[in-house]
Amino acid sequence: MLEKLLRTEGIDIVLRDMAQSWQKLRGGKFQLQYFADHLAEGTSIVKFEVREEIKVGEKTVARIYDIVTESDLGPINYELKNWSNWQSWSSKAFREQFLKDLAAMAEGKRIKWVFSGHKMSREEIKRKIIEALQDRGFLEAVKALIKEESQRLAIERILMVKDLRGVSLPEVIGRDQVFNAIFEIID
């Protein structure tokens, strides 16, 4: 597995980041260990630290995914979090990335968030995510994003709802079936 990883585009960025601090070392180790332990048969890592341009409303913004894999079902963009706790900045950072991910999902991309549950329980992570999604500014940005019907329909399909305009996004994400489709918490 290590030999395969060393030939994967972007691994040099992960290894360089790991040498910067203990926190980045732990994050990089989590990233590499997750895929060593959880990579499904027939799935391959395409790239690490993948930068993509995503259109959110009128703006085109950068989004960096930790890993992009390829399988029979197509590519999946992964965001991995090895947070030891949910800090004062965590909700804002999560919302900023997740809004970009909703825009990417509206374009047909598959996104998966993976949290380490070694210091926070699944229930605590889920509760913090739902609380973060209740931010008025974030919900206004989502409302603007789903004004375009094609984007709204794509997001509704992913979130398994008939009309996102008539429901609470935090409530929908809080449903186990929807939450588990987007988020994974591992021990």
C-alpha cells in the first residue's frame, strides 16, 4: 500500500505538511491510515490535496479536497477531519467548506466527510454540525444557491428530499440516512 501511495499525485504535499507541526503530523497520519484501513476493493486513490474551482453563486472559489478516489461508481472527493474537539473557529470553517461542497454536489460531484471519533463521539460531531448549519448567513447562502432549479434538484436528490425550499436544511442533514450518506465518523 505504501509503495502505491508514494506514486500518487499530491502525496509530496501531504508528507511536507506532516513535517510542519505535531498537529499536521497527526492529521496526515489520520489521512493515510484512513485509506489504508478503509479503501474499498476496486477503489484507487487518484490524488491527494486536490484543488478544484467551484462556482458558488456569482463567485468562483477554490476548494481543496484531501483525497479524490476513483471507483466503478465514479470519483469521490474526501474531506477528512482529525479534530480533537470542536473549537471556536470550527463551525465557521465547516460552513465555509460545506457551502462549497453543496455547490459541488449540485454539479454532480460526490463528497464524503470523514471525522475521527477518537476524541469526540458521533453524537457530539453530529450535534455540532447541525448547530453550525443553523447560522443565518449560511442558510441565506444556501437559499441563493438553490435558486437555480437544476442545482436545487441535484441537491434535493442527494439529500433525499422532495422540495428543499420548504424544509429546514439542518433538520434534513440531521436525518440519519442523509447524515450517513455525507458524513462518516470512525474510531
